[in-house]
Amino acid sequence: MDYFLDFEECIRDSPTFRLTVDQCESEVTDLESRVGKVMKLCSRMVEAGQAYNTANEQFLTGLMEFSTYHRQDSSIMSCLGQFSQGLREMIHFHTMLFDQTQRAIIQQLSNLLTQFLPQVRETRKEFVRIGEDLEMATIKNGQIPRHKTTDAERASHLLLATRKCYQHFALDYCLQLNNFKAQQKLDILNSIFSYFHAQYTFFHQGYDLLKDLEPTMKIMASRLASLSTDCTAKKKEMENTHLLVQQRDATGEPIVTGCSGNDVAIEGYLFKRSRRKHKTWKRCWFSIENNQLVYSKSHKEEVMVLFDDLRLCAVKSLDSIDRRFCFEIVSVQKSCSLQADSEELRQAWISAVQGSIDMAYRQKVESQQILTAEKLPNSACPDPQPSPPIPQSAALGLALQGPGNQRCCDCGENDPRWASINLGITMCIECSGIHRSLGVHLSKVRSLTLDSWDPEQLKLLCILGNDVINGIYEAQCADQGRMKPHAESLRQEKELWIKEKYVEKKFVKGAALTHTADSEAPDRGKNGAGLYQAAQCGDLVSMVTALAQGAEVNWSHPEEEGRTALIGAARGGSLQACEFLLQNGANVNYRDQRGHGALHAAATCGHTGQVCLLLKRGANQYAVDERGQDPLSIAMETAHADIVTLLRMARMNEEMRDSEGLFGTMGDDETFQDIFRDFSNMASHDPERLSRRQFSRGRGGGDSEEQN
């Protein structure tokens, strides 16, 4: 239908026009039929596709339930989980394809038919009706006799009016047919193109999805190859074992698996004579476990104890009855006759039972010796050594264990040798120089090989690490189209990147973009409350996120009696949270509305590690609250003996240092420093020991726990 109706021919109402109109009407009818057929086929295809998606999703669920046979292999289950997620995404893409197909085909073509065809049909009715009137007016005009002038004039006027009306409707009908012809070409082509574009999008999404699964498929292929090799080796081993067992004598050998007090010494089938019916013998499965002789009548029944303490038993051969290969086990309360299948098995059982009896006696003697040794005074036993400080050579190895710490956090260079103790990241020497230029309020740089490290600082590096920090400070890097520098990048590029990342915080999700007081106050309160809650729970990742988003480390919570995040961390008991806040500028001596500081909170809650850390960071132990109590008074009131010891020794050390004056010894008391270091190391590495509160105050016998 590449031609349109000619309006000049329409005015003349020529046979060519009539033929063209008939052809157009026939084509419209044919198009309507074809569109209806395509719409029905599309509806059937969409319904079938939706049923396919439903069946596919059910099949995928069953497949994942079937794959739980490998639930003990975490690597395989991880791969299968990613495959399942990818296939579910494909089902989702398929659903989107069917929705787009329905909109492209059914809705667009339906709009074509419903928007134009009703008006075309209505105009055609008028066109046909006026055409019939014109024909009748023409016939009547031709039949008027010549002498009837009045009738002839009236017929002529009627014919002229009818012809003008016909031309008007004919032109209108032609215009609507031409508009429909033009519109249907556009709508049909647009519908087909929309459908193919949906198909293109579907396959492109599938390609991208499967492209992302390539590393997982490689891992799965490698794992399958390994499993195939293991399966082949296992099958060969089982075939060899099967051949050896098949060639063994039917009488077999006793199943002896061990002789220790906690393991099974021997197990196998024996006939057991009934205590009530001496002629009745029943075959049961016997074993020696934990100095007990137990048996079960069948695999469906529970194990029963025949002799609960073999130390009270004796075993001997039983040759006074008619049955062969019998032996008897006798205790103070009862005896039991048992029968093996051969003489070799009988001797093996007698030897195993006798060996278990001897082993039980030896264990009894050894346990008595241990109890005797425990009752000796502490001076008779060597004291365990306190945890030594972390050497500088070991700090590097511990720091590189953190997630992503094997590469520089900012440029990715291998084997970093520097770190920022307040950010919890490792870096190369060039990036460390840029970090130093930012100022210690933003980054405190320290060498992993030359400087000394506290256990709390190294633990921050291991818990946080480069991956965690980059996940926060580079969250929107890709969205903003910013490329991260690499190890070979120029220093200017690295410097610009580090300033944008840590100073301007351009890539932090949710960071404040303005710095006016009006816009910043709500965000500051929200972020400060988030920092307080995270510090109280010990959630380091949330704390880093809150600080990165603009929270102030010394912001006081108005709904928590004016407490800061450091006081909340001291109350919550997280040593790493306290250390992180202190390294990021928290005021160690800030006090809330009740006069409680972080040291008061730690002493009240009995957190020895926090008390030790806060004292190391300069907390004022003489500050009093609204009741006039200092941390030492609080510790004495709450009966936390280890905290009382720490605070008293810290106070004694401070008084001794003040009494020496300006020309006295510059260093602190060595005994106090040793004990303080032991408490600090135990708080970082073995917090369970602090909860027992059984430390000695002196150093003569060592700071050790009582032996249990």
C-alpha cells in the first residue's frame, strides 16, 4: 500500500477513484484480519512464555534442593548459589521480555485499530449513504420532462446540493483512509521494531550476566576436575580394598581400632548367653568404649551398657561348657558369658578387655598425680610468661593479614610497608608521604617495620583493612566515572585522588555536599547518633561509615545524657571501638551531663581492657562525677578488683613520678609499665582471662592465673 487516494479523482468521482476506494477498503479489511491474527498469536506466545517461566522457576528450586548433597563443600555451594542467582535473573529478564512484547505488539496494534478504524467505518457509512442519494438525485433530475420548468429547476438545485454534500463526505473519507494508510505503516513498523529491540535487550542482558559468571564457571570447572581426579583415585582405592577383603579368610581378624581410654578399643559380633535362659544365645554387636563394655542387639536399637567400669571386672577363658571359643567377664555384681567365632577372635577379645582394664587403672593413677600437683603451692609450679609486646618485625606480618592489606589502599602497589593507624589501612611509601601532608587530624602514618605498635592498633588494621575502607570511601567512584590511580601513576594524580577521597570525601555514599550550618545540622545529628549506636555495639564498619559521612567524633547525644561515642564504646565494652575513636580525635576526658567520662563508664561496667586503654591514652583518673566519685571509687563500689588494682597502681606511679621532681627519673616505674603492658596485651589477645579477675599485684611470682 505505497499509494494514496487522489483528491482530484475524488472530486470527479471517476471509475478509477471508485476502484481505488474499493481496493483501499479491501486492504483495510485484510489488514484488520492480519492484525487480529498477530495479536492472538502474541497472546498465546506470552501465555506460553509465562507458563514456561513458572515451570523454569519451579525446576530451578528443585535443582537447588537437589544440590544440597554438596552442602558440606562451601566452595561448590557458593558456585551453585551464584549459578542459581544468575538463572533467576535470566527468568526475570524473560518476564520483562514478555511484558515488553505484549506492549509492543498487542497494545500498539490495538491502538491502531481502535483509534482509526471506528471513525473510518462511520465516515464510510455516510459516504455510501450520500452516494446513494446522489445517484437517486441524478436519476430524478434526468427524468424531469422539458416542459416542467419548475420541477426541473427544483431537481437541478437538489442535485447540486447533493453533489456538494457527496464531495464533502468523499473528501473526508479519502482523508481518513489516507491517514490510516500512513499511520498503519508507522505503527506496524514501530511495533515490529519494538519487539526486536526487546529481544536485543534480553539477549544482551543474558550475555552480560553470563559474562559475569565466567570466573565462577572457571572455579566450578576446576573443582569438577579435582573431584573427578579424587573420584577416580577413590574408586581405585575402593577396588583394591574390595579385592583385599575378598581375598581375606572368612574368619577374619578382630576389629581393633585403638587402645586409648576415649577411643573404641575393639568391636565385633559375639554370642551372649542369656542370664535367665542359659541355653539361649543371641548374637550382638559388642564394643569397648571409654572403659565400658557396650552392646546392641540390632542396628535399630539403642546401645546398652553391659559393664560400666572395666576396672571392677576380670576376664578369663570359659572351657567348662560345651560351646567353643567362649570366655567370661566377671564383676562384683554380675558375670556374662560370651562366645567368639574362632579361637583367634576369642584370644583377641580377651587381650583387648584385659588391656582396657590395665589402661583404666593407669589413667586413674595419672589423674590422681595431676590432682596432687594442683594442690601444691604456686611457687612449686613454673609461672606462665606474660604476653610479650609485639616486635616490630612481626607487626608487618600481622598487618598484612587484614582484608586487602597486601596492596596499597590508594594505588594498589604490592607489599606496602606503611599504615594509617586511625584509618586502618596500609599504603606504599609514596602514598604515605601524601597522607602525611594531609595532617595528623586526617591520617596518622606509621611504619610497619620501623615503628612500635600496640596490640589495639594492629587489631584495627586486621579488622578494618583496605577492602573495608575502600568499600566506604570509594563507594560512588564508579558512578562518578572516576578512575583510581595505579602504582605507575604520577604523584600528582595520586595526590589529587587521596585529597578527593579522604579530605573532600567525594566518593562516600551519603556524605554531605554542603557545609552551611543550616544544612549540616540535621545530618550532623543523624550521623552522630549513628556513630554513637555503632560505637556502643562495637560495629567498626558502621563507625567508619558514620565518620566518613560527616559525623563529629566528639558530638554529644542529647537523648543519652550528653554522652559521646567514646563513652558509648566504653559502656558497650568494645576495645577496638575505643581505640578507633581515640585515634580519630575523641576527647578522652569529655564528661556527660552526670559528670561521667569514658573512664567512669568503663569502671562502672567492669571493662578492664577499656580502663587500661583509656589510662594509656591520658584519661584523668581523678575526675569526679556529680556524686563526687572518681573512677577508683566507682570500681571499689562495684567490686571490680582488677580495675581497682589498675587504678591504684596508676595513681601510685603518678604520685612517685611527681615526687621525683624535675631532676628525678624521667621514665615511669618499670613494674607498673610491665603490669600495665600485661593487662593491655591480655585485653587485646585474651579478654577471657580478664573476666576472671584473679591477677596478682606483684611481679615476683608473675602475673598468672591460678591453675585449675
